[in-house]
Amino acid sequence: MAYTVEKISGNQVRFDFTVPAEEFEKALQQAYLKERKRISVPGFRKGRAPRKLIENMFGEGVFFETAFDIMFPKVYEEAVKAEGTKVVDSPSIDIEEIENGKNLEFSATVYVVPDVELGNYKGLKAVQYLPPVSDEDINRRIERDVETVTTRESVSDRAAEDGDYCNIDYKGTLDGVPFDGGTAEGQELQIGSGMFIPGFEPQLIGMNIGDEKDIAATFPENYHAEDLKGKEAVFNVKLNAIQAEVRPELNDEFAQDVSEYETFDEYKEAIKKELEDIIKENSEVKVKEELLNQVMDASDCDIPQAMIDDEISQIVRQMQMQFAYQGLRFDDYLRYMGIDSREKLIDHYSPSATMNVKQALVLEAIVEKEAIVESEEELDEFMIEYAKQEGRELEELKKSLKEDTMEEIRSLIRKRKASDFIFENAKIKVKEEEEPQLNAQEMVKQVKEAIDEAEEQEEKEEKKEKKKKVEKKEEEEK
């Protein structure tokens, strides 16, 4: 078997094959052995008729299609592998000559991973916002640790107060008639939590253990139970027990309980550093995304539809898994979004799929141009994190991964390094302030002004054109 390969566009190649007559003859014989059992020939049992007789009866091409199907995968895959061609779709076949006793000649045209015409990816400009960590930020973070060591203690020497946990029995009625779901015993409720209908919880304040009282409260208009919406109910409530939160003092002992630090000042400083690191990491992610978008806008590639279709399928599979994990149905989500056909599904996800594919292609092009490779240390770090996410032992995970999966991991690391390369070679202006938020009203104003300006210009052009026509007509009449 001989072949030549030609790149016919940025995303297509054509293989021209010549299969020697003797090799094609072997394929024809295999096709005959495969097909003869289903061919009826008078005077012969099925599967017993000679090949020549069948070819004479049905034409010499009776086995061509089957022979080609038998032979093609092997010769095609060998050529693709030998050339290192990254195909992304099934090939289009054009048979130029097929005949008994002659060489088989055909071509296979296939879409491949496209060439990328890279735009500038060095020296790009961006602004990185690093707002200072505020005391409020630090206190909110400390509060999370406070909650981990906050306990409760029973209270018996005072009435219920805001924030207390109350154990209550209650019976609810509408116009004196009990309703479904309106009765409970031993119900725990924190005053001020907003877990019960509005107006109920504040009326527990001042009750002592053992007290009973009637509490009137009105169900909201948007309440889930249709028969209770907007209705005023009366609850006979008995207070069984009170528990109060015992919050720790913010001192050295607290710091030692919730962290590795000996003093509260050290702990607080570490919290500040932790929050600064988070802000920096998040801002870097945002800037890298902005820079990569700049590179993508400046780059060009002709993406085969097959690559976009594959990416759409992957997006849909991931979403199906996410919905299933949460106990939800992806089909219900599609109905909610008004997506009721495959065409609408493709239209909905096509823009993001196209963006994902182009991003990957651009990063891979930078990897190749800058000869970016992953180190063994980087691969090990990735695998350690991967094992943690999967909840598996590192060595067990390594043994279970196939070579193509490992290559995908290596490719992912290289693409991350390409993104880092863009960031490291960019001109980043750091501003220690909050990123300005888009003002919706200002945006609307700017868009309106732009539209008005465009309409005004269009009107001027129309007047000019009319004036020209009038002048031309006057000239002709003269």
C-alpha cells in the first residue's frame, strides 16, 4: 500500500491511496467468504456457490463495497498514525478506480486540528485590582472560626431572648380550625433565624420555661401552600426549654483552639494574609482570563464543526452529571430554558463550545511555539491533587490511568503554563482598590447616545443623497 498526503486547507488534509491489485484481491476473497451465506444461487445451497458464478450473476462489483470496508480501516489508520495527523472527524471517501485485477485507487479527505494564526501574546496590557483587606473582612473570617467552637448551654433562670434556641410545642388554627402542618412537638427554633413565618419568633421573647401563650402570625402571600397564603393563624405555644449560645472570648486561648498560632495577634495577622492571598489568586485568575481573551481575539483559526459538536456533547454530559448529582433532571432544566429540540440545544451551547475549543487551540499553539513542557515535579503535584479530589491513594490512581489519560493530563499542565506565560509576559498595572463596577444606567445612556449618533449620521447621509439626486435632475433638465 502506498499513499501521499496533501494539506488542502488550514483544517483539512487529503490522503491519496494506491492499494496493489493483489492486496485488493485478498480483501475481495474475504468479502466473498463473509457475504456468500446470504446470497441465493439456484442449484447451490447458501454459502456454497463459487465466487466467479456469483460475480457473473450479480456483476463483478458485487463484493467491492464489503472488500473496501474490510480493507479501508487498516490502510487509513496506518497512514494517519505514520503522519501523526490529528483527525477530528470521519473522512470523506472518493474512489477513483476500483476493478478486479487492478490497483485500487481512492482518496480520503478529513478534517484535522486546524492551524492557528497566533496574534500577539506578549506584552499585553491589563489592570489587576488588589483591594486592601478591611477589618470587616477579617472579622467575617474570624466569625467562621468562632462558630466552630461556639457551644450551647441550657438556661432556666431567665426568659427567652433574641438569639436563644427554644424548644417548643405548638398547635396552629385558622378561625379555630386546625390545619395540616400546623402542629409540632419538641420543635427547635432559634429566635431571629427567620425560619418560621414572619411575626412568630419575636413573640417568643419574654416567655419562661413552662409558659403557654397564643401567638398570632400571618402567612406570606407567596407561601408555598395555596390554602395558607395571606391567612392569619393562631398558634398555641408552650416553651419547653431554652438554650443560649456560649461564644468564646477572642483571646490567645481562642487562637490556640482554632489555629496553629500562640497569640490572637499572630492568628489575626495570618487571617489577613490568608485573605490577601485569596484576593491575589482570584484577581490573577481574572486577569489571565482577560489576557487570554485578548490573545483569542487577535488569533484566527478555522475550527471544524466536528470539534464544536464534540465540545457541545462534553458540556451536555458534564451538566447531566452535575444535575444528577444534585438529584435533578437535566431535561427539566432544558424545558425551563425553552430548549425543546436538538437544534435549539446546539444553538444554545454552540457559542461557549466554540470559545472553549478556540481557547484550547490557542494555548496549544503557544505551547508549541514556546516549546513549553511539563516537569516531573509539576506532574507529581497535579497527580497528588487529583488523588485527593478522587479520594484515592496516589499510587493506586497512577496505576489505573491509561496512557491517553496521562497525555491529557500533561496537555492540561502545558496549557496552564501557557496561560501563566501570557500573564508573566504582560504589562500588568496593579491598583490597590476595588474594581469599578459597571453602572447599568451609564451603560444604557452610552448605548442610547451611540444609537442616536448613528441615526443622526444616517439621516445626514440620506439628505446628502437626496440633494445629489435633485442637483443631477436639475442638471439634466438644463
